[in-house]
Amino acid sequence: MSPGSLALRALVLGSGAGGGVPQWNCGCRVCRLAWSGDKRVNPRTQAGLALSVDGANWVLLNASIDLRQQILATPALHPKGPGRGSPIAAIVLTNAEVDSAAGLLALRERQPFVIFATEATLEAIGQNRMFDVVDRAVVPRRAVPLGQPFEPLPGVKLELFAIPGKVPLWLEEGEVLTGEIGEGTVCVAAEAAGKRLVYAPACAHVTEDLDARIAGADVLFFDGTLFTDDEMIANGLGDKTGRRMGHMPVSGPQGALEALQRHANVRRILLHINNSNPILIQGSPEEAKVKAAGFEIAFDGMEVVV
Ligand SMILES: [Zn+2]
């Protein structure tokens, strides 16, 4: 569609989880196919979404460490010139994980934009002085209270709301609670041009609140990190379950397919997919299962016009 006509547009900048696909040090089944250039597995960068209502100005949901590469791959985000000037007007962070925030470090060339996040996330970012290279005088950081709508772009209304999650990995110490509901892990509800979208790239459990918001949405981007809860352990890739990492599995009891079954009239798209997840292999039984349940699998560069 042409810029100028109003519609809620979402661009998937990255559809992978931490590490992307293939992950630099990984030789798991999916990564091996990706390393060898097998057409059944598309390479993926780390999760992020860009939203616009006019096609000219954009707000990003999260800034992954792959952000520079994602901007290069996305013509809508290229500077229009003359001189300096990016169509990126704002960035919303859903947590302070490296996966979500490290891309800010790539945006330090005195380009004005605004960072929106909860107080807790801004505090975590603020503790890390490396982020001071993104000069606060040029790039203000605005704390957003949960449940309070704000407009990072004219015509694009967003709201942050809490879901069960955990503190960022780099702030973990002692016993880690993964069912915490607070400012640490949030989802984004977006509304523009009369359409609604929910972005939930990390979710340990579908709460009543999240369920109600999904019911009222046109499009949902949802946590597709692992297919099974013990996937990392079973593949010898780590010692944590998905739930311990703050992610519900796609399959199984209380997995995403089951928990979101009743929302058949919402366009449901899995994103933040880990490189261990067999749904990334085109033609696999796991991919077939997800599609048969009415879900889509996000890919880098996917465009959704609502
Ligand atoms: Zn892998």
C-alpha cells in the first residue's frame, strides 16, 4: 500500500529468539540446516517489530542486537535525506534483556527519537552506563506507567501491560521467580486506524487480562520460543526449561496452541522463535501441527497490514 493511506502496518524486523538462526556457536539440528544453506530453514535475526499508521513514521517494539542489519534490510526504515534523518521516531522496550535493548547502542549518531519503557526497565538500562552513548539530551527516555495509553506517533496508541515474566538474565541472582507480574516484562497493545494488535514476545502464562486483550485484537504476535518445555535440555543445549526462561512452550498442556485455541478469529503469529525449535524446519511435523492449529510462523521481513 502507498504511504499516506492510513492503516496499521507491522513489519517483522526479526522473528528469532536470542542468538538468531543460525546462532554463532550452535550446531543443533535447525542451526546445522541453516549453516549449510538448506532451503528448509530461513535465517532469522532477533525479535523486533516496527509499527506505522502512515507508512512514513515508525515506532519500533524492541531494539535487538541485530537492529543495524534489520534497518539495512528494511527500505521503509532507510533515511530519506537530504542529510541525516531516520523514519524511526520512537522505540518501545518490553524489558531490559540484551535481546530487546542492546540494539540501542547502534543508534548513537545524534538522531532524535524517544525511548519508552516502564520505570523498572529504564532503571535497569540506566544502571548500565554503556547506554549513555545514546545521549539523553537528544534521545529522551520516558517512563510509561502500566495500563496508561500513550502516543509515540500521531495516530498510533500504545499501552504496556504486565504479564508473568522474570528479571533480565543479566540481573538474575539467587532464586529466580518466573511468574512475577510487574514492570519487568510487559506486552504491548497497539491501536491505530481502528485496528488492534498485541505484541507478546515473551510470555510465561496467559493471564485473564492478556486473554481479554487478545480476544479484542485483530492480530497477535506471540511467544514461539520453544516447541516443548524441555527442548533445550533434551537437545543438550542448556539446563533450563522454557518456563524457567519465562517462556511457555508452543505445544503440550498449557502451551500456546492450547492456551490460544479459542481465539481462532484473531490472526495469530508466532515470533521470537529459538533456533532449537523444529517449527523452523519447513515441512517438519511440528510446523504442520502449528499451521493446522491456525497459527502462522513469523519470518524476517514479514509485512502485516491490518
Ligand atoms: Zn541451534
